[in-house]
Amino acid sequence: MASFKFKNSYLGESSTVSSQNEKINTKFSIDDYYDGEKTTEDTEVKMQKLVIKDMLKRNSADLIVSGDLSNQIATSNKAVSEFPISNLGLYSACATYTEELIVASSMLASGASNILTIVSSHNLSVERTFRFPIEYGSPRRVTQHFTATGAVSSLVTKTPTNIKIEACTIGKVIDFGVKDANNMGAVMAPSAANTLIEHLRDFKRKPEYYDIILTGDLGKLGSELFKTILSKNDITLKNHMDAGQELILDKNKTDQGASGPVCLPLYLIEKVLTNKKYKRILIIGTGSLQNQTLVNQKNTIPSVSHAVSLEVIS
């Protein structure tokens, strides 16, 4: 069994920051990719520290659960080193935020009261790591995403709020045989579909139980493949939205939408949770578990997707 119910786990406030490319209003923003820093890695560390400090102004934390896309999650480790709070570093690529919610909710059951999550990505750093440096001038493929720039810190707490973290389904790592690091939608769609199928089966629910099913960053092609796989399992989605597809709409940058672990929480917090029509929300973080060494060795790319069920109490 990969699905679990939570007791007394709630999503508290969040703090968000993004660049000018993300078509969304966040609490903080940066004017350009460097924002006064010498490197883009320093900028990403700066964004993480900004939202963590903002959260700690109003909240205490027993633990920080952190993650990003840098090698050895170096960005998160650097950022949280400034705070005298115990830290768990996680990596599930773009599924990291949902994994953080799952781990934090589980830790509440073990005695913690307040846990901060932090996740981030930076376009220039990520594109250089997983594809080509922007300065290289490589033509962008039609299947390629555009990495979002931003950071999100959320509070997971025992103190009741109007958003209950109700349940989760932990995904399986699935390798569908795709080798193209520029086609993450095709890499992630099978794991996203598998996780949703298992979630609905384990909790004996139908898709329409939820007001919205929000995936992380499948993009246009990945969303189509996701729905195709589900249709072959007699599941029709009428309430699906992809955060990455909604976050960056500039066709000059991408035909697919944004990618990165900040896609899901940025859109969830600033768009979905502010919309009163959404009461039952299923978020599915979708992660392409690619490694530049293995990709260069022509290996196939596995993926994982984790689902978290949220209930808005009003």
C-alpha cells in the first residue's frame, strides 16, 4: 500500500518569490536573473533565504524540509545553513514539494508541531545543469520546457488552519524508456498516471471527487499523454490543470510551459488556494529523475510522482 491518511496535519501560510517570466503575482519578486548577485546559484540561495526569513518572522519551526534541483541539493544546504534549525534535505526533482508535504506531515505524527518546507529552482542554473547553457544558443525543441525561477516556503503544522493535508499517495519510480532530456512530459506522464490510478483505487474515489487535479509540470504534451494513459484505464479527466502549463505562456520561450519544483507550489498557493471554488484539491508533483551523466551515457530516464490530497475547510 502506498497511500496514507493524515491526522492533524494542516497547511499554514506560505511565502513566495518569482522572476518576471512567471505570469503570477507572488509576495516577492526579483528584477532579473542575478538580482545583484555574482552567480545565479547565489541568486537562488538568496531567494530561499528571503522566503524562509519571511516565514520565521511569524512562525516557529521545529524542522526545515528542503530541496532544489542543484547537484547534491547544494542550494538548499547553503540557504538553510544560516538558520539554527534541523534540516532534512530531499530530492524528487519537480516532485520535491509534494514529497516535502508528505515527510513533514509524517513528522508531525512523531511529535513535531511546526515544520517549514522550502523548494526552489532557477532557470539559468537548471538549464545549464540538465540541458544546455543559455549562452550556448542551442535551438529549443518543441517538446522542451522552460525552467521557472522562484522559491516557495510553506508551513506544515498541527495547529488547525482552513487547509487540511488529508492524505497522500507515494509514487513508484517508473522508467518508460524515454532517453530525451528535452521531452520531460513524455518521461513523467506514465508515473503521474500510475500515481493517480493508485490514489483513486486506494481511497475508492473517482476523479470528480476533487474540484481540481493539479499536476506539477507535465506541460502540453505530457498532459495529453497523461490523459491518454488514463483513458486506457477507463479514467476520464475533466478537472485537470497543469501548473507549469499555466505558469509560463510565452510561446517565444516554450510550447510546453514551465518546469521546476516551484511550478506546483507557486500555482497552488497563488491561484488555486485563492479561488473559493476549489474545496477538494489533489496535487501531483511530477519529477523527471534525470542525471546529466546518465543522460550523456544514453541511459533512459526514470520518473516519480507523489500525490497529496488537500481539503479547504470553510
